[in-house]
Amino acid sequence: MTCQTYSLFVMSVIMIYLGRFGNSLILAHLENDIDQLKADFNSSNSDVADGGAIFTGKLTNWTERNEKRIILSQIVSMYLEMLEKSDKSKAHVRHISEELYTLKNSLPDGLKKLQDLKDLAKLQMNDLKTQRKAVHELFSVLQKLVDTPASLKRKRSQFQRRCKC
């Protein structure tokens, strides 16, 4: 993927997976705004390709729709943080920001799940109290792990065959 299409690709993926844009005309208008933003940031500079992609490479590791919503919610937040420091007097910056805020507001579950992951990463697993709590919850955690969506689907289909509702 070239540097020129990188931002558009990321925005397209975000909008498609989050179900925000069904109208290609809106996306085409956003493409023009992104082109102007690329010019603002001089994103055609040769050093943009150094080290590879920062967002699109991460998206390949997240395969299911709900998983992608989590990572995409974080990416949206990062774009918003970047644009907060940009020149908001420019119409294209405001338009992109508005669309990203709309996307962010449609992701409350993704943001909550992301915060849960951050909270887990902060746990001090060498703390005795945390260890005791973790051990106390171990059986429940394993039960949830064993009761996977595949086994739930199988249970539902077996129930539906038995039930003559």
C-alpha cells in the first residue's frame, strides 16, 4: 500500500466495520478532506514509509467484527487526539474530526472493552491480594473459557431440535 492511500484505507476500514458509511458519496467527500490533511502533514514525504504501517498492520491480527470494533475504537481515539492539536480553523480538519467523533460515539461498547484490556494490563500480578483474588476467580474464568461460542451454538441448535414451539 502506498503512502498516498494509507489514510484513506484506514478511514475506510474504520467506517465500513463500524457501519457508519453506506453512502460512497460521503466517503468520496471525506477522501478530499483527507487529501488536504495529507498536504497539511506533508504525508507524501519519503520517511512516511519507514518502519511500515502503524495502524493497518495491527488490523490484520483482529479478525472478528467485534474484535475489530475494539481496535478501531482505539485508532479513532488516536486520530482525534492527533487532530485536536491540528489547525481547527481549516474546514477539512473540522469535517474529519466531526465524522470521527460520530464514529467514536457509536462505539461505547468498544471503548469500554478497550478500557477493560488496559485495566487488565495494569494489574500487579505479584501483589498477594491480587493473586488471592485471581485464584478465587480461577474456576469461574475457566468455566467461561470452556463455554465457548461454538459450544453455546451447539447447545442452542440441540434445544431448537427438541423444542416443537
